[in-house]
Amino acid sequence: MLVLVLGLAGAGGTFGVRHLQNTSGPTAKSWAVPYVDVTLTPTFQFQDPTANPANDVALGFVVAHPKSPCTPSWGAAYTLDEAASSLELDRRIEQLRQAGGDITLSLGGLSNSELAVACTDQTRLTAAYRQLIERYDVKTLDLDIEGTAVADQASLRRRVAAVAAVQKERKAAGKALAVWLTLPVTPNGLTTEGVAVVRGMLEGGVDLRGVNVMTMDYNNGDRDPDMLALAESALNGTHKQVSDLYLQLGRKLTSPQVWSLIGATPMIGQNDIDAERFTVDDARGLADFAVTNGLGRVSMWSINRDAPCRGTFENVVVHSNTCSGVDQDALAFSKVFAGLPGKDVAGDNHDAVEIPDQAAVVDDPRTSPYPIWRLSAMYVTGYKVVWRGVVYEAKWANSGIDPSAAPAAGTQSAWSVIGPVSPVEKAPRPVPVVANVTKVWRADTVYLRGHRILFGGLPYEAKWTTKGEAPSTEFPIDADDPWKPLFNIPGEPATN
């Protein structure tokens, strides 16, 4: 049984055969949680409200120790104890909590090796995750998976198993653990590998709080890219992908519910790509988008950079860890996002919703608006089918490809998700393309090529000499069936 965590319950309704149902408004209040680069010098005093307008922060990044792959470290530079003594990290976390804030613990990032990549011992990896969660009393875990780690199948499986185990332990102890995935994104949404990462988490039993996409570093060749427009495009694409994924797994979500499962993380100011610059005005636009749609989370990389560049770096393209490289006041980005109204706590205002075992879903031909998918059938481009309560359309000619299955790494699915089947729908009604066929098929009659008969009230034509072979009522009809249908079935492309 799969489980996900949704925004406020109650957004339901009747689903038709369409991509997604909208409701009157967002189900979540967007939550601001900027990233802090913990090991960067000078140390950012995230616990000081005069230095940090945000209530909550995401502390990054925990990675594997360079000399001990199953030992967690901060940025490969400090053990947990060294961070406590040299950076006063534990004390500063406690100070933030006493002031009403909290931390999200972020594992991974682009540099160094995340624990699941470096540590190949499943037991020791799970123990390392457990150590982190218990030491920092973590309520929200952020898994930043990028670079080659997105396609590292072995590490992905290890990470899922470790996180699922620790999350279940926390739940048994009465301490909820929210889990976010942070993934790279294109202007069209998640990469194929990114979608597979999300699916793997869900299928592996992780109660996934949401998917946070890094709206940055698109490198799409624009000389003067509109970073806000690109971010909104990426988020809309991710919305469609997340909607489709949950549909494939048997859970029909409303549009606001899906938005509550999505977060955005821009790189403020100058991005790693010279032409890409995310301005304070872009931040205001993203904040408006988040509130309007009920985006579950807004972060930024990073609060360490939320300051104007000074001296010789002023008014030039600057790739800096300690300033933004754009015209701004100090903490301008933080103040924009700190105005977002939400606060995210594991288990707070979110209900765990079980996703049914899709293998147990049986499609009823009487209530399926298109033919039910068959393993042996050949489907042409544009053919629509029903499979496990969802309507799919073939992107290209294919056979034997389960529409609900995850595509192989580096490939795309042969099927597009159209939407869920409504419980009030009925079987497709065939439309004959010929008239005056009156003879009913008989098992004891020899039919020659071109003979026409009625079977089940529908006209067929013999493709070759046949006897005792009844016309098929499974559509599309196989190429080796002796009878050609003389009618159209809803779901077949118009050109057929």
C-alpha cells in the first residue's frame, strides 16, 4: 500500500475523463524555508532574527564523510560533533527553536557525495539517517538529489529503504517525519529521471510530503531569459507530471492538492549561467504565484547570498556564495519570501491518504469509456485505452507496454495520461460504417474472404476463408484475427 501526504482534506468531487479537477482555491498556505549554507565562511547566524527574517531554515548539506562513507558530515568538512564545537551548530538550532522557528535538514546537494551514494551498506546507511534525525530531532527532511545521483539506481534504492525505515520508526514513536524531495527541473518540468525518483519513493513506502524543484540554471540558450516566466513554466510542467504520476498510482488529486505537494527553489540573483539573473521583482512574482496557487513550499539558494555585492564586484556578473550579483538591499529576497503565510510541520494540517494497490484494480468493461488495455494488442499513435481506472493515449505505436508502468531509465513512456475514469461512465458505443449487413455469424458456416456478417449486432468482414472462428470483441482486434470490424470504436484515432 502506498501513502502520500496531502494538503487540507475535503477537496473532492466527481472526476470525469479529463486531466484534473479544479476547486475554488488553494488547499495550502505557502511556507517559506530558505536554505542556509552551514559550512560557508563567514558563518551565517540563522538563529538571529536581525540577520534572518525567516522563521524556518533548511540547513545544507549533510553528506558522507570523505574518509568514512557511512558517517554523516557537514559539507565533508565537519563531523556532527565538530560542527557542534566549531560552528556552535547544535546550540544555534536550539536558539532558533526557542524563538519559535525550526530547521529542515537537507541531505545531498551538488557537491560531495550524499550518504546513499557513498555508503553501500544498507544497515549502516539506515543507522546514519537515524543518527541525524535523532540528534537534531528532525521533523522535516529534505533530500536534495542532483547531478549523477538522480540516475544512480543503486543509491536511489538504498535511500528509499533507509528513509522509509526511519520514517516508520518515528511514526511508531509518535514523532512524524515529513520528507521533501528536491530535484532539478527544466522549463517543461522534471526530467524523466526526476519523475522516476518521485515514483520510486512512493512505491518504496515513503510518505512523501512533496517535490521541491530547483527553478534555476536552465541553460536553454536565451540571451535575456525571463526567470519568473521560466519558473512558472517549470512549476506548471511539474504540476502535470505529479498529477499524472499519482493517477498512475491510483490516487486522483485535485489541482490544489497537487500544488500543495510542490515547492520552488530559485537561485537568487546571479545564477550559475551568466545570462540568468533572478531579481527581487522575480521573487515578488514567485511569491504571488505561490499564494495564488497554494504552492506547498518556497525556498531559495541561499540566504548567505542575500546581500548586494560590494567593491570591485559591484554591478558586474558575479558568481558568489556571499552576495547575489544583482541590485538589491540586504536581505531583500528573504523579506519577500518571509511574508508568505504558511508554516509546515510534519502531520500539521495534512492527512495521510492511502494509495490503493494498483494491481488489485480491475477495470469493468461496462463502465470504461474506451477499450481496456491488453498486453498482446498493437496500439497505433493516438489510440485511447483504460487501464486501472485511468485513461491513457498512445504517443506512438506500441505493444506490450503497460501504460501505468514507470519507463526504463533514460526513456519516455509510450503513453500519455489523460485522466481518471468517472464512476458514471459507460462502455464505448461502436459506430458502424456500413449498412445492410443482415446475416448473423454461425459457427458451422464456411465464410470466404469478403463475406460480411453480424456478430453481437455489429458488422464484420472476413479477411480470409474461415470457419468456427468467432469475431473478436476485444479492441483493437489483433492482426491475425480473421474478421475485420466494419465499425469504429471510441478511442481509435480519427484516421482509422
